[in-house]
Amino acid sequence: MAKDEPQKKSATLQAFFKPKPTQKKKAETPAVKRPSEDTSDATAAKKPKPAPVAQKAEPATNADGQWTGQVPYAAVAATFSRIEATTKRLEIQAIVCELLEQTIARAPNDLEAILFLLCNKVAPAFDNLEMGIGDSLLQKAIARAFGKEVKNVKSAYEREGDLGLVAEDARRKQKFLGFGSKPKPLQASQVLEAYRAICSISGSKSQDQKVGKMQKLMISATPCEAKYVTRGLQGKLRIGLAETSVLIAFAHALVRSPPVSSDLMETDEKLPSVTREITGAQASHALKIDASRGSTLGKKRLTKDERLIAAEAVVKQCYAEAPSYSTLCQGALTTPLWNLHTKCALGVGVPVFPMLAKPTKSVDEVLKRLSGKAFTCEHKYDGERFQAHLASDGSVRVFSRNLQDTTKKWPEVASVLREACVDTTTSFVLDAEVVAVDTSTGALLPFQRLSTRKKEVTEGESGGPAVIVLAFDLLLLNGESLLRNTLRERRTRLHASFKAVKNGFAFADSVDVDGDGDDVVAAEKIQQALEEAITAKSEGLMVKTLDDNATYEPSKRSLNWLKLKKDYLDGVGDSLDLVVVGAYTGRGKRTGVFGAYLCACLDAESGDLQSVCKIGTGFSDEDLKKFHNESQPLIIPKKAANVVCGDALEQDIVWLEPKMVWEVQVADLSLSDTHKGALGRVNAGRGIGLRFPRLLRARDDKAADQATTSDQVLELYLNQDSVKGTAQVDDDDDDGYL
Ligand SMILES: Nc1ncnc2c1ncn2[C@@H]1O[C@H](COP(=O)(O)OP(=O)(O)OP(=O)(O)O)[C@@H](O)[C@H]1O
């Protein structure tokens, strides 16, 4: 593996951090020239400007001219450029690692800003502040910043298909009149602050204010910076950098340039001492070291590769439990890596990445996976994931499956949750499903009813159907994290800490199966539980281990949680959540609306969206109208750069910005020349496509980066009876979000 090789610093990046001659440079004369072109020109980064962010350290150029205090945005743009030039995952991670190491060494206060910029985020998901400025506002800003007509910017965009390239070109060709003061080079933290300010503006004059701020940012940018600032504001960097790669690179940077030194875990003998803690356990798992051997483990010094792998596990685990770059950076800068988990632990108010389940398609398959273990079969309710937090001051916050704060959607639930607590329950983090309920009969209603609920409901207003919270897990109780307890222990605490509230709060229905019983009896129990769940209008079962491997694994799609959906028995096992990337004009009865859409899965490594089906079935007339309208603002002049599909699919297509996610049911999956799911993974040059796809519903709770991955498509393909045995099934249990 290349992991151990000392990394060669690129000439480009080195230039930004290179010591300069001792003689201090005179202040540049204003006005005549703008910062020099492109990232290869280090002069853009030579003169730090005063910190725009009050709490940041003062920028400084010390005696020998080295950068300290702040990372120039030019260094970030140079990193993006290098990433864009390669598709190799390890190379990308090494490039990111290089920037992070330099940041740790020279501008540690900027570490958090750099992580946000690399992931193209402005804030953690639960702050509900998202990038994604509309193209027309950006076109205005580009036109104003670089002295162009909006119509020219628009037509250049139609030609190029990438507004970033349009901005880069406009900036490069800009004629400079030679008066006015020279804009100061952009600092990374300043760019992030500007993004945050732009995304937070609302109200009547918000559009003008946004354009003004974007224009200001672009005026100070070099051509390369203008490209990435534009793409950043659009919410799509298009460089194939996944958040997982950033986390891995961050872990490597902490090993290579530790901000806080420690020899803990330098040798594997130290591992068992921390295995009681989850990060140690994750690290030993990643290293395939048997933690139960305790202190008898040898004294072999861990190789560098082993340390990198262990560090990846630690960082991913910490981020899954406390998904905040602020917490992660503060922890990493003050605590040795191997103790990071003490700083990045689950707490009330910050959502944890939810644990996910693996699909299964028969009772036999469940038994094959869980035979000999005690497990429980819970109803799989047809609603929305609901993570509720109660703080000791009585305040309640609710988070969705993708960690967004949805408290305002369920104002009536806060008092229900407080009522459901027994006297001793003062704070908690609860994992549950919220489901629409008919209050006159107590019957649960299907998801379609819940989906009519408004996004924000004011107290007392009817925001849609009444809802009930069906609790299935307790992750924190009275300040104590229960993540490392078994499900049986967590469930006991859950039942002892809450009581049912009519039509408001209940525990998930479940049937337990012993681990030491007969498989035939176990199969009968599962079958019966499944039938009961279906009668009660649930989607099927969630089957979970109770004692063995039964800790809560944030963000993991775990083999210790299996979903058995009624619609997929003996089918492919699951539906797919696909990104809509294009549309086709309807004919006949569908004249005036789009008649079919092109859908893609996500290749998590490259960020590519690989087409897997053209879908035209399962749409009601209302759906067709609704999706046609929703697609209009998403129409883009060219195929998005990361979309991969066969030429035949491009005929007569209207390209859409990849934003909408739809749940699609499928009869089976097959190899395809036109579709590109998991391209080349089964057969060189061929991808996987869906046969007989049918729309189930829009997944408004999922973003494009949470769509079904190509790994999952491959797994569903390989798991089909017709394919089994002809290829190896990948049983990796580690393919959650991170
Ligand atoms: N008893 C339960 N335990 C866990 N999850 C449940 C339960 N009942 C309902 N659910 C829901 O089922 C979801 C998992 O299955 P499903 O495949 O339907 O969801 P998804 O969001 O499309 O897929 P995934 O989360 O697996 O990517 C959970 O996220 C949760 O919202």
C-alpha cells in the first residue's frame, strides 16, 4: 500500500507554505495588478490579510516570511485542482492529507474551516444551513464581478455546462483598468465566513445582498479560486472528493503530524488497555486483532500502515458519534489521537449518525446470518426516522435520518415525550420511528399520510396528520451513553425509563428468539412475527441481535441489524434510493410533462452518479405534474460532470441537477451495456442496470450523497439466486455513511 510512503509535497502546495527570504517584502503598490493568476502562482498567498473571523488567531508573517496563523484560500484551491486531476482514491487522500498536515503545523486555528471547505459544507447538518445558491444569482455575481453582461455569462454557461469554468475564464480575461486598490488575497477562513453569511441571508432584499457578497468574494479571487468559489457556492465541487476520504486523510495527518504527541498504541500491547473504549475496539477490529486476548498480546511495534488503519477507525468512529468538525478539531488539537473518543462522544443536542440495517430477502437468510444468536424481531414501521434528544433543562430537539434538525416539524411531540418520561428520566437520546396515526382508532397510517406533514408547524396549528413516536432504542440516559451496552440492556433501560402515552408514544412491538433453540422453531417465530407486522400495516421486520455484537454502531450498515421487507421477500431484498439526473419529454397521454426520468446510484469513492435505470412506471398523473414542476429549476444545459451513462440514454434528454432522490422498486438487476451501476466491477466495461423499475416515492429526507451506493447495487446484484455462485458475495459489514 502507498499509505506508508513518505508523501512528496507538491511544488504547488509547497509554494504556499515555503519559507521566504528573510527580507520582509514591501507592501504592494495598490491598484495596478490583481493577484496573479492561478494556483501555480504563489504570490496570491504571500500577503495575509487581517483575520476576518474575530475568534481566529491573528494572521502573521513571521521574520522569515513563513505563513503562520491562516491558510490562504489559494492553497485550498490548489488542493482542489490537484484532486480534480486524478481519480485515484489513495492519491486524493494523500493530497488532502498534505494540506491538513500543513494546516496543523502552521495554522491549526484554521483546521475546522479547512475541513468544512474540503467537504463543501458551511455548518454541521443539524444547523440546517446548506450550500446551494441558484445559478441565476451566481450568473449575476459573476457578471458584476468581472464586468460582463449577464446574458453573456448565461450563454457561456450553456456552452460550457460548468459555471465554475465560466467564472474562471471571465476572471482570466478580465481587463484591468489600473485604478482602484488591489484586492487582498483570500484567506480560507474568510471564504468560509462569506459562504456562511451568504447562506444565512433571508428576507425581502436577500437576493441582492447575496449577489453583493458573492461579487465581493469573486473580485478578490484568482481565476482558479473563482472557479472553486463558484462551484462551492453552487454546492457541488465536482472534484470527486467524498467526505469519507477527508476523514481518512484527517486521520493520516494526525498520525503523520500529531498535534499532540503520544506513544499510546505505538505497540499493539497498548491496544487491549483501550479496548473497553469503543475507539480501541474499532481500532483492534480494523487491525483484525483479537481484543479478547487482552494483555497477552505481543509487544510487536505497530507498523505505520497499521497505525494509519487504526487511526482511520478512531476518527470515523468519533465523527459518527459526534458529527461536528468543531468538536473533532478541538479534540484532535488538544488530545492524543488514541484518546480522541473522550472528547468526541455522544451528547444531548448533537445527533449521532443512525445505525443502519442490511437487507435480507427471506426468513432463511435471516437465520443463516443469526443462527445460534439471540435476536429480536421488531416491526419495521412505515414512517420517518426520529432521533429525539431531551436536555436536562426540559428542552427537546429532534433530528432526521440525515441529521437535520426537524424539531419544528413536530411541535406537539415535545410535550408527549416529556409526559412519556418516568420521574427519574431527566435527559435522553432516543432512536425511534414517527408514524401517522388515526387518533379515533389508534391505527397506524401509511407513510403517504405522513408525507403530507408540513416542514414547519407552529404550535396549535394542524400541520398534517397526528403522529405517534414508536421507540426502539435508547442511546443515552441521564447523561450516560448507552452505545456500548447490548441491545438487551438498552431495551431494558428504555422500558424502565418511559411509559406509553395514548396515540403519542409507544414501544416498538417485538418478538424475541432464543439463540439456543431449534432453527425450525426460530424460523416459525420469525414467519409469524412477519405476518403480524404485515397485518399491523408495518413494512416488515427489523431483526436485531440482543447480546452478541449488539452494541449500537453509529453510521454502520450492520449485519447485526437485518431488514426483512414484505415487498422484497424472494425479490432483490430492498428498494433503491436513486438520484434523478435527467428527464425525457412525454408523448401521448404524457404530453406537456416529462414521461420518464434517468436515475443513478452513487459511487461513494469517486462521487460519480452511475445511471442504473430509465423509469416511467409507478407515477400517478399528479406525480407526473409535480415532478415536472419540481424539475424545472433543476434543468441544466449540460450533463453534470459526475454523471456516467451510455450514449443511447443521452438522446433527447433534458439534464437535471442531481438533487432529487426517489425510492425505486425493482424486479431484478442485470448486467447492462447502457447502464453503469458499479461499472466494471462484475464485467469489464459493463455496468449493472435495474429491470422493471417502479417509482415508490420521493425521498425528501435524503440528499444525493445519501443515495444507494454502487457497492449496494453490486451486493443486491450478486445476492440474486440467478447470480449467486457465479461471483463472490461481498459481506463487508462496514459500508454505512462513513
Ligand atoms: N424497529 C425499527 N428499528 C429500526 N429502524 C426502523 C424500525 N422501524 C422502522 N424503521 C425505519 O427503517 C429504516 C431502515 O430501513 P429502510 O430501508 O426502509 O430505510 P432507508 O432509509 O431507505 O434505508 P437505509 O436506512 O437502510 O438506507 C430506518 O432508518 C427507520 O427509519
